[in-house]
Amino acid sequence: MSKHFEQALARCPLFKGIRGENLSSLVNCLQPRSVDHRGGEYIAIAGGRLNGIGVVVAGRAAVIKENARGERVVMAILEPGELFGEIAAFAEDPRWPATVQAQDASSVLFIPRETIVGMCAESCPWHKALISNMLKIVSEKALMLNQKVNYLTIKSLRGRISAFLLDHYKKARQTTLTLPLNRNEMADYLNVSRPALSREMGRMKDEGLIDFYLSTFRILDLDALKRYAE
């Protein structure tokens, strides 16, 4: 395994705690398929048969879904070390839930699901750690989706924004936050339009509830956000 691939996989949560020769041995055991893509090429198509979990090892890829109007919405940008397809991989009839498109020249490893949960032919001692990591990834994604449903039950846009910022405040344990989403991604995540999101955040800033610049936010009135999020 090249140093380039090893560095990308070391950042992947699926291989957390597994390094060096142990990582190389485990990757060989998993029998992944490496595929290179030029910028603009499709890595996976929504609804297509899913044969393995993808790991970006070079370049970047966009996760894209179409809304009810047929408009393409970018849900996430995947960097080296990031996974895709992990939620649907172990379904009875696994299908890609979204389209994945290379943003530039990219390399992807596809890991067959059978080699992740199946018996290790080499009796690899790190396979147990891999399965444990997989369970954590799926559990955390399920919790995230459950939280998104909670946001959608809040009727007011200000309430959704407040709840979203409060959740990140609880994780960071500080009132200055750097969010992992840009404005478009945040609007998609909260299921609102980008202009409506920007207008409401502007009002909240004018009222002294929050301050922000790009993806950095500062909560100025924590109690007010808690009231709006209720």
C-alpha cells in the first residue's frame, strides 16, 4: 500500500486506531477495489446497485441528491479519508442513496461489505476493531439523522437555527463555533431556502442574539436561543 493511500486511510473513521503494518495487513484482508476517476465523472449513481463502501483516498467528491423539482442539491463534499455508502451497505437490497461525482481527479477504494462483517481469512486481530468502528459510524449517522428529524419538527425557522446552534454549542462547550457546513449546506440540512436562512440569521444578528462571519458563529444570548428552540 502506497504512503499516499495509507495517509488517507489513517484519517478514515473506519480504520480508527489501526496504523502502520496492521493497517496494511487489514486492507489486504478486505480486498478493496481501487478506481480512479477524472473530474466530473460519476463514481456512483443514485438507485444503482451498491457493491461496497466507498472511501475517498485522493481528490474530492460531491454527494448529490435531486429534490422534488428535479434540482440537483450538493449534500456534502467528501475529502480524502471520508466514507460514503456506509448506511445503505448492509441493507437487504443495497442501493446507492445518492449520486457521488468526482470534483477533480480522484481515487476511491470500494470495500466489499462481505469482507467487513465476514470471517477474516487471515485471522486478522484488527478485524474486530474494524467491525467496532463500523458500528460506531452507523450509530452516529443514525443519531445525526434522528436529530435532523427533530429540527424539522420545529415550525419556526428561528427555532431551527437556534436548535442547530445549541447542539453545536453542547458539543464544543463554548459559545464560539466553527460549523462544518457552509450556508447552502446548512440551508439544505434545515430544509429551508438559502435566502430565507440568510435573512433570518441577519435578523438574529441585528437583535444581538448571534454574530457570525462565514462559518464561524458566536452565541451572544444563550437563554434567548434556548427559548426559541423549545
